[in-house]
Amino acid sequence: MDNNLEWALNYAKQGFSVIPTKPNNVKEPIFKHAGKPPLTQEEIKQLLSENPNYGVALKMTNIFSIDVELRSMQEQLK
């Protein structure tokens, strides 16, 4: 896959809820998504076609995740 639009559509096809994020900050969504239904394929196409620099995140529902930030951890351990 060559771009974020392709990745986002692929994730959505697999049943994930795709959340577009601000460019260069995948931890900051472009809109509040809590309590909202997942974006449709058409909504994803529109958002990421108009803004190809948006990042792609997944709504963490029924998924266990650990976010490890090695650089900051190493600095804290010094």
C-alpha cells in the first residue's frame, strides 16, 4: 500500500474504526470520535482525498494495546 488512504480503507474493510489524525501527530484526531459510529468507506475517501497528509489511527475498541516510547523511557532511566 502506497498511501494513508489505501491503509485506512484496508483497515476499515477489516472492521476497524478508522480515525484520521493531524499530520505529524497520530495521537491527535482531527475530530472528537467518542460515541460516534465508525466512518464509512465514502467518508474515509473524502477526508483523506482532500487531506492526504492526515495520519491514520484506529479506535481502540476491544483491542489491548501497549504504547512503548523507548526514547522517553531511556531518558527517564538515566
